[in-house]
Amino acid sequence: MTDAQTTVNAPTTGLSFAAIMYHINEGRMVRRAGWNGKGQFVYKTVGNTVSKDFIPKFASLPKSVKDFLSDKGEDVIFNSSLTIYNAQGEMQPGWLASQGDLMAEDWELV
């Protein structure tokens, strides 16, 4: 059975965190059925390399960090991470699963 067939035939609700990680790594959005905040979901922000020439234009970095990175004169690698789209409609990078999230079996695909 291929990965594509497994994905098509796989359940999309009632999943464990371990099971949901496959879907996160495939670029899917996931959420918990038990979350109070409606519309929330988690996804994988894919890492990338930012050119050293772009660092001064990088809007989300404070000047002190831009100066430090510019002085190094190297491209900057941003690693992949989990991001949550929260109930307030905001993206929060660096989301960490709680103990409850890790143990829950109510994860589902969005």
C-alpha cells in the first residue's frame, strides 16, 4: 500500500498526537475537537534560508538582531516549527503542545 492510499483510507478524526504528526509533516492543518477556541488550528511552518542581504529589510526582527546578523555577514537559517492560528485570528509561531495535547486522542484534520 502506498503512502497516498494510506492517507486516503486513514481516519481523519479521533487521532493521537503521534498519528497527527504525519499529517502535519505532509503540510496539513490539524486541530483538537476538545479545544474551546473555535477556528484554531496548528500547522508546520517550513524552515528556509534568508539571504544576508535581506536581513536589514526583515520586518519582524528588532534592530539589535538585524545588526548582529548583518555583522556576521552570513545567510540565516530559520528552522521549521509548529504555528497555531489562534481564536483571535492571529498566527503564533513556536507553538508547543501541552501534556494534555500530547496525550489527547481527539486530534483531527481541518
